[in-house]
Amino acid sequence: KGKGRKRKEKGEKGKRKKRKEERKRKKKRKKKKEEEEKKKKKKINYKSRRRNTRYIGVTGVQTCDLPILCANNVAMKEEGGAPDRVSHLVSALDDQFETLSGDDSLTLPFMSVGAVGVISVASNVIPATIVEMTQLALQGDFPAARGIHLRHFNFFRAMFAETNPIPVKAALAALGKVPLRYRLPLTPPAPENEARIREALVEIGVLSQA
């Protein structure tokens, strides 16, 4: 009886060990499968989504057909500083994707080659003027739009005299629209840039000469 009991206990112990090892293997397989699933989700399946995909080189930057790879994107902000970049984008993406200027002083040049508007800093100060200029450009009245652009060009440039949004905050404070307060990492503009901002506001007629 003693020997039989020992053999039985030994057999049960062996079974428990096997079950434990099997559970470990299952857990390991499950973990591996989950990791593979995560990798699949992260990886874009370019082969299945390459239909009509075009790749264009824009001054060293590779831009792909974003409407195909990212269906929920409808436009991009371009502030590379060169109308050539906008020309490349517009010609490659046709009407599938819209390009917006990211720099007020480049809005009109960009719109002349196919951009459709601007994500504007200056519009915080002169919203109606920016709307008028872009609407004129969209209607094809570039001489009138150019007049607005040139009258406000110095102001547009002043809005980027320092890191955005420091200049526009200084401009709005000078107009009494917001308190003159900066929170880190923003700091007050340099005295010469603050003077440049005020001069630009006077030039476009929204601030009285001190």
C-alpha cells in the first residue's frame, strides 16, 4: 500500500507539473500573439493602400498622398517658406487635399499657386482684414488682395519677430484686448521688438501714435 500511494502521489505531482508547464506555454503563446497584434496595428500596410499613391520630393522632404494613407485628414499647414513646396503639393494631390499657409506674410504667394487659406496669427488682431484678403484671392482678384497684403506686410513680419505667440500677445495687450501677462516658457519681447510691434500697429491704423 505504501509503495502504491507513493507511485500515485508521484503521478499526481507529475501531472500537476505538466499542467503548470502547459499553462506557462499557453500564457507565453498568448503574450506573443498580443505583441504581434500590436505590431500589426502600428504598421501601415502600404502595399494594400498604395492605389494611386504618389510620392513627391519637396526640398528634401518626402510627402506622400495623405488622403489615402490618412483618410480623416483633409488639409495640411505649410510654412516651409517657399511657394515651390506648395506648387509640388497642389500639383501632386489635386483636389483631394487642401493646403493652408502657416505664415501670414506668405499667404498671398501661397494662394497664388493653389493654397486655399491661412492658419493665421495676424487674424487675432485684424480678423476682418485677413478674411477679406483671402476671399479676394479665392475669387481671383489678386490685385486687390495684393494691396491688402502690401499694406499689412510689415505687421505680418512683426508678428514673427519673436517666438509665436509672444508678439501677438504683445500686440493685443497694446490694444487693451488682453492683460500684459506672460507665463513661462513665454517671456516679454525684447524692447526693440516691442517697439517694432507698436510701430506696425500704428502703421496699419489700429493703434494711435503715442
